[in-house]
Amino acid sequence: MKSRVKSQRLLALPALAIMLLILVGSSLYFKPAENEMPMGAHASWVDHYYSPEEMVEKSDLILTGKVVRSEPELRIDLVITRHYIEIDRLIKGTVEEKELVPVVQTGGSIGIHTTQAFADAPLFQKGESFLLFLKATDEGHYLVMGGYQGAGKIVAGRVRMYDPDDKAGNSFHNLSASRAAKEALGILR
């Protein structure tokens, strides 16, 4: 009986070693290369807007502005990035003069932690300008309305909504930034 228990122990040790090697090997095998960009995550947004009127009406803040600073934060196991937006034109809402508007997005890197941004809502970059439809949070920052719906990147003076076929955003797509602001103001009246 003793030899049987001893042989089972001897078999268990190599089995554990093999399992450990498989785990370590697979983690190395599936790790992206340093210069390889991981794919973005996908999301089903909780809030979705079906018209520009609905998005304008439900926004707490609408503005055009430029990203002047971005700071990643770790929240439990999730990295978010807090961007600070310098306002070029305030269309709806109230903000103190010269106040930077904090906008939070999912995604970013801090230390060894990385969270992928959603594919349809890429992280803003310092120096980029946007038309933004924002919702205030209880934590003192803002979120983009509908995840991707409320952000249009301003490129060469024209608004590029992330999904130009989206019913809420297509009214602003490919307009000049000033014309898009006038359209939003027209909806407010």
C-alpha cells in the first residue's frame, strides 16, 4: 500500500510541472509583441440616441475644444483615461471661464496595466480637436454621449463623426466646426 501512495505522489509531481510549463508557455505565446498594437474591444452602449435632437436635448454640455492633457487612472482592474479639454466654443451648458473640461474614456495604459479602448470610441489624443456632446457624472467629470455618438473629431476644420451613418451624429458629419455648432444651437432653440 505504501509503494502505491508513493508512486502516485511521484506521478503527481511531474504532472504539476507539466501543467506549470504549459501555463507559462501559453502566456508567453499569446502575449503581443512590443510593437504590435492589440485590437480594440467592442461594446454595446447602454445609452443610444436615435436623433440629433435627442442627443442635443439630453447633453449636459456641448462644445468644441482641444485635448490639452490626458491622464490614465487605474480603477480596480480597469484603466480609464481622463482627458482635459480646453473649450474653443461652448454651445450648451455652463463652465467656469478658462476651466478645462474633464472627459473620461475607457482604455489606456498605466504601469503594467492596459485596457483596450473600444474600437468605435478610440482614445482622444493630445492636440486633437473635437465636437463633443457630454453627460455629467456624479464624480465631477463628463462622458461622451452614447459612447461614440457624441464625439466628432475635427480634421482640417471639418467634423468627422466616428459613425457617419449613425442617425444622431450624421447631421454634424462633414460640416465645418462652426456650422456644426450652429446646427446644435438651432436644435436648442
